[in-house]
Amino acid sequence: MNVGLPAIETEVEADQWDLVKVDLEEGRVENITKSLIFTFKPFPKELIEVFDEGGIVEYFKRRGKFPWE
């Protein structure tokens, strides 16, 4: 979160060259190469905004407050 990279834990089966699509809002990881779908708890809108800004430091620099304030 600090540098704008989400951490997702799931049982995704992926090899080095598989094409994988992640949807934080839907809570979904799709291995397109193998036609597999895995789910996780969707990320809250406020947390996705932090990632979109490039992390918590950049979010604070641009907005002057943290998303939970």
C-alpha cells in the first residue's frame, strides 16, 4: 500500500507466461491463459483510490489528508 502496490493472497495457478487479469473492485483474479477464476474479498473504494494515486504518501501529498480521515 505504501508504494501503490496491492497485496493479494489467492490460490491462483499461474505459470511464468500466463496472462492474468486482476480486478480489485470485483475481488477477482482471472488466469486468462488457463481459463481459471479465483475470488478474494474486494478492496474498499478508499483503498483503490490510494493505489490510483501511487501509494499513501502520494495520496497525502495530493489531498492533504488520509482516506480514513
